[in-house]
Amino acid sequence: MKIRNHEKVELCCDIADAMLNLDGYHIQMVTDEHGNESYNDDDQDRFNLIYGAVMEILEDARERANNE
């Protein structure tokens, strides 16, 4: 199955968000002066770590599929 880059990014974000919510730690959101919500610094770091791992898994799977 081929997915476009923006679909891969969206999938990685969805998986990272789900894993972050399942890990049992309280997630702290912050709201900026414009009303935009985001994770606090520690939770953003956790999200980025998970996102990177998921992206790496997808890239490895793509490379294996292309080599077959």
C-alpha cells in the first residue's frame, strides 16, 4: 500500500497521540495568548519521541517492501 507523505505524517501523529494518551501519565496542555492549545514541554518531548519511533518503523517497512 502506498501512502502519500502528508498521510504518513497524519498517521504518525494519530498513533503518537494515541500512545501518549495510553501511557498512564497525566498530559498537561497549555494555551497561548491566541487560544491555541499545545502540550507542555515535557509532554511535547514525549510526543516527539513516540512520533519519531513510529515514523522510523513506517520508513523501515517501506524500505523492506521496496526491496522485495
